[in-house]
Amino acid sequence: MNIAENNNNNKIPNKKLGFVGLISVLLFTGGLLGWIKFQQEQEKKIQQSQALLAQACQTDISANTNFLEASKKVNEATRLLYSVPTIPGLGSQKAQTGLNNFSTCIKTVNAKENFFEAKRLSRKALTINKETTFSLQEWEVIRSDLGKAIDLLKTVPNDVNTYPQSQKALKLYQNQFQEVNQRLQQEQTAVNAFNRAEELKNQADKLTRNSPNLETLNEAESKVKDAIQIIKTIPQGTTVSQKSQDTILIYQDKIEGIRYLIGSRNLEPLVKLFSNFADSLDNKTEYQDYANKVKGLNKKLADLIKEAPTTKNHPSTKALKSALTRYNDALIVWQYCQQGKCPNSLSAGIIEFRNVLWIPDSFKIKNVALTKKYKVKETSNIFTQKFVQLNQVRSAIWEQAESDIQEAQGQI
């Protein structure tokens, strides 16, 4: 019983060993076959690359069409050769020999390929002139491409037939690189200047909001003036050149608007004085008091225009000047009567109005009749002579002057 059991137990390990051995043989055989196949593939790569190089290097590459075809073959051949692993027994030495045998051809093709690529990369850079404009991003791309073209030309060896052309192109590209770099910096400076001017204008906009005072308005005007000076430094040939010219007009309009507000702030107290004076006038107003106040208003307006030039062309100033002209007209008429030249009611033959001064309807101010200028009512006496009342003339003049003052108030 024990002998039988021992025999069975010995058979089991023997079977396992046999199975493991079989697997090992199969793996070895498979590995060997795979290695042989891999070697054959590397050999095939070498043969293909040599055939491609032989074809390419026998081609006259002086013609561009022939060169493009030869370039494709050389690139494919070198790709195949460099893909062969540097492991003994895989033909890596043979691959290196293939590269060495055709090194001159490969070098010539690569040199010409680099020359053409440099020419392509530099194409846009060589078209620029003084009128050419590009955005900052476009200039950066052009400079980058031109830099790459210069680097490619520097790789062209001096023992290939494209070397003279490459050196000539290299010098041209290097000079053009300086021009491109200068234009890029010019564009950067222009954009920065334009943005700075816009920033100043925006600051001025904030200052002019919400009923600003004189100090704030003067600060806003100064900022816009500075913005205009910055804009004027922007040279032609940049993307913001034309926009800058239009922007100057916008900024100038902005300054005019600020000056209008400055004029309004300066005129406010004077308009108030005019308004108070208009409210004080009635038939009891004394001539000398009236004359003195009109003279004072004339002086205050003249002084303000001198001290604050922004008020000179302000519409409120125009309205106040019109009011003063009317007040002076009233003064002229009143002075005429003060000199005893105006008949009273009895001497005028108008008995229904005693102690009322009358002015002949022929009375003119600057060659314009009172009746025409101020639309006052005429009255005839018993001698068919026509007169107008002094009080009516003054009231008509003051009424129109008050209308001018109200217009001035509406302009500030």
C-alpha cells in the first residue's frame, strides 16, 4: 500500500516538470521567432531608407518641384534610420553607416529646406512699410516668425550651395528684425499712451458728475488737456493713429463742456444780482439810483469776463449783455427826459394825464425808433403829434430785460 502511494506521488511532480518545460520551450521559441522578425523589420527599414536616400540624392534639387519631392524622401529615410534601436545585432551600425554615406546629401537637403522654411516665416515681415499697421499681437507673431527664420538660416553650413543665398537672406532678415522690433515697440507705446489718455478722460468724467464745484471742474479740465497732449504724441503707422485723431475732437468737445460748466459756476452769483435788480424796478425807482446800479452791473460783467475767460462765450453772458443793453436803452431815454426834453401832459396837449412825461415817437436809439424796438403804444395830442409815455417805455424795456435774465438763469 505504501509503495503504490509513493509511486503515484512521484508521477505528479514529474508531470508538472514536463508541463513547465514545454511552456519554457514554447516561450523561448516564440521569443526567438519574435526577435528574428524584429530584426527583419529593422533590416527592412534600413533597406527602405537607403533606397529613398539613393533616389533623393540622385535628383537635381535645383528646381523647387524636384526639391520638394527629394525633401520628403530624405525626411522619411532619416526618420526610418533614427528609429532603428542602438542594440547590437539590430543593424544600428548599418543604419549609422547609411546616414554617413548620404550625409552630404542630407545636409544639403536640410539646408535648403531650412532656407525655404525661413523664407516662408519671413514673408509677412518683408511686406511691411511705413503705412503698414498691425495690432500688438500681430507684431509679436511677425517678430517671433522672423526670429525663427533667422535661427534657421544660422544653421545652414558654409559647405552647401545654398550658403551664399542664406547669408544674404540672413543679413536682410536681421535688418528687418530691427525694423519689426521698433514698430512693435512703437505700437506698444501708442497703445499705452492711448489707454492712459482714456484713463484721464474717464477720471475727468467722474469729476464732472453730481454738480461739481469750480475746483473740481478745473481739475477735470486739466486732466482732459493732459489727455490731449498724450494723444498728440502718438505717431502715425499704429492701430490707434486714426482713432487718436477722432479722439482729440471728442476730448476737445469734452473740454468745451467742462468750460461751459465752469462758466456757469462763475456766472451764478452775477445772474442772481441781475435777477434781484430786475425784481427791484418799478415806477418809484429813482433815476440816479438806477443809473448807478446799471453802471455797477456793467462793470461786474466786464470784470468777470476778464477774470474768468470761460464766461466770455457762455450763452448766459450773451443774455446778460442783452439785458444790459436794454437797461442802458432805458437809461438813455430816462436821461433825455431828465434833461427837460420830454413835455408833460399839459404841454403835450394831453389833459387827461397830468404830470406824465412824454417822448416823441420819432425818438430813436441807434437809429431804431422806440415804437419799433420795444412795441410801445403811441398817443396823439390835439395837434396830431404822436408821443409815448416814459413810464410805458421803461416798463417795456425792463420787461424784455427781465426775459433776458430768465434766459440766462436757464443756461446755468
